Amino acid sequence: MTSPHILGDGVVLQTVPDSLQPLVNGFLEAVPLVVGAIVILLLGWIVGRIFGGIVKRLVQGIGPAQYTEGTPLEREGDADRSIAQALGKFVKYVIYLLAVLATVSYLGIAVPGGFLTGVGGGLVQVIVAIAILIVGVAIGRFVGGLVGNIVAGLGLDSYVRDTPLADVTDSVGGIGTAVGKIVEYLIYFFALLMALDYAGIAIPGGFLTNIANGAVQIIVAGVILVVGFAIGRFVGDLIASVVSGFGLDTYVRDTPLADATDAVGGIGNAAGKLVEFLIYYFALVAAVDALDFPALSEPLTEFIGQIPLILGALAVLIVGIYVADLLGDIVANADTSRAADIAGLAVQLFVYYIVIVFALDTAGFDTSVLTSLFNTVITAFFGALGLALAIGVGGMLALGGQDYVAENIDDWVGSARSSASDLNEDTESNSGPDDGFESPGSTDD
């Protein structure tokens, strides 16, 4: 059975089955809603493009690239155009989203109120977070440059010149620039934290505490290094000037230490460099300790206990080499023969070996192997020398001694008899004429 479907004053459908009548009625009632939804979407699309273009032109007119130059937000190419396009698209798609939500609401599709509120609030939070980042970057750049100029005006670069820190600071444009960059990035970091917090992104409190403590520790360690290296250079130059005044270079001239000391500018400069690098080391230990890094600070601290032993070993080595050269020269100058020179060199090498072993033992090294080697070499040398002498003397007596004695025995006996005759003549001449004394056995008749 069919029934007419009346639309307005006229009969439009006369043959719609009763079973399809609800569907047709629903479709005809939905047509205005669909048309209205399409109109809303179309208007949203038009408004989005218009406002996106307006924002793009406004941002290009402001020129935000000048505020992000030299920061992590700096972009290559036409930065103003890129930023303007990004913000324009963002505004455009936000309007598109609002149009979609309005269309859904117009069609009567139930959307949880919390969802709409969350989306709207989230969009506002994101926009404010982006604004915080941009403002933070601008402030960080300005304050970092200001601090860098102030620190550079103090002339701190002169205190770390010719030190291991010089290459590091020069690579970033000096201490002033380095400090300015640290301040700049700290402000960037705090701006990022504020933006994340405003955007509703939860950050664990312990994480923030650790980050803050780590930043403070890094700054303190940097200050310790700069101050320590400056003090090390000043004290090292002072020690070099004082020691150079004693003229110690004359005592190591023509010794193995001469080349080493000449390479660093003499004993005075060597002593200054030694003190300078010791202070550098202490500053490094203090900086690592400030960073609270036990895996690195413990071995560095333990090495400090070895420094006196190493210095003592160096002192033993220097004095020992000087004594070895002195003894070698004395032995070599005892005679002008080649044997004297060889003996002097042997004495010199012998003392060198003793000094090296003693210096290593003073520094805490195990010298048992060197001591055993020395004993073995000395025993073998003198044993071989004694054996050679015994064989030589024995062979001489066994092979040539008999003939030599037979040929010279008459001369030896004649010399002995002549010596005895001379001795008797001397005795008789001493007893000569009467000297007025009577012998104890004489008597007068």
C-alpha cells in the first residue's frame, strides 16, 4: 500500500511504500541540515584562508627573524617568510578545526562538552606556550649578549692565554662570549620549562631539581677551572723567573738533562711549567669534585698522593745524573789514555743505572726485576773477568814460564850476589878505625 507524501501544498510522492516512508521523511528533514553544515564548512574554509593570509602578512611585516638570529630557532634561507607561513598555516588550521566542531554541533551530533573545552583550552595553551618560547628566545639573546660584553670588558682572556683553556675559549670567541652563551642557553632552558608547564605537560619535580643542580655545578666547575688556570699561569711564570736567577743551567750542561731542559727553555722554565701544570691538575680535581662525579674524582684524588713520590723521584734523577757525569769526568780525566775514557764511560753508565733504579723505587715502582738483572750482570761480568785472568796467568806460567826462568836465572843470581857483596862492604866500612871506645870484653894487663 502506498500513501502520498505531501511536501508543502502539493503532492510530490504518491507511490512511496509505507515501509520506506520513515526513511524518506528522515532524508528530506536532513537535507536542510546537510546544506547548513556544508555552508558552515565553506565559510570556515574561507575565513581560515583569509585570517591565515592576514597573520602571514602581519608576521612578515614584523620580521621575527631578527629576534631568532643566532639562536636555536634560527632557520636558513628566508626566515621571515618561513615563520610567517608556519604561523599563518597554524591559524588557518585552527579555524578549520573550529568550523568542523561547529558543523558537528549544528548536525546535532553529541560531542562531550569536556572534549570541546579541552580542545579550546589546549589550543590557547599551545599558542601561549609558543609565545613564551619566542619571548624567552628574544630575552635570552639580549641578556646573553649583554653579559658577554660585560665579561669581555673585564679582560679575563689575558689570564688564560698560553694555557690549555686558551684553545677552548678561543673556539667560542673568548671567555666573555662563552659566559654570554651559557647565560643565553640557561634562559632558553627556563623559557622551555615555562612553556611546557603552561602547556600542561607534567615535568617531574626531581628532574627539574637535578637539572638546576647540574647547571649550578657546571657553572661552579667552569669558574674553578678559569681561576685555577689563571693562578697556575701566574705562579708558574713567577717560579720560572725566580729559579732562572740561580743559573742552574750551568750544572746540567753537557749532560743528558741538557737537551730536555733546553727544549723547555732551561731549568727555570721547566720548574715553572712543572708548578703551573701541578696547579692545573689541582684545579681540574677541584672542578671534577664540584661536578660530584665520583667515578672520575676518586682516581684523580688518589693520584695526588703519588705526586710527592714522583717529585722526589725527579729530584733523585736530576741529582743522580749530575753526580754520574761528575764521577765519569773525574775517572776519564785521570789519564789521557783510551782506557781512561772507557773507564769513565763505564762509571757514568753504572751510576746512571743505579740512579734510575733508585728513582723508580722512590716513585713507588717495583724495581725487583731491575735489581736482579743488575746483580746477574755484575756477577757474570766479574766472574768472567776473574776466570779470564786465571786462565791467562796459568797458561803463561805453564807454557812460557820455564823457559823464561832458565834464561834469566843466572842474571837473577848474579844480581843477588852483587847485592850481598855491597852490603858486606858497607858493614865493614862502618866499623873502620877505633873511635875511642873499648869493647866490653877488653881488659888491661
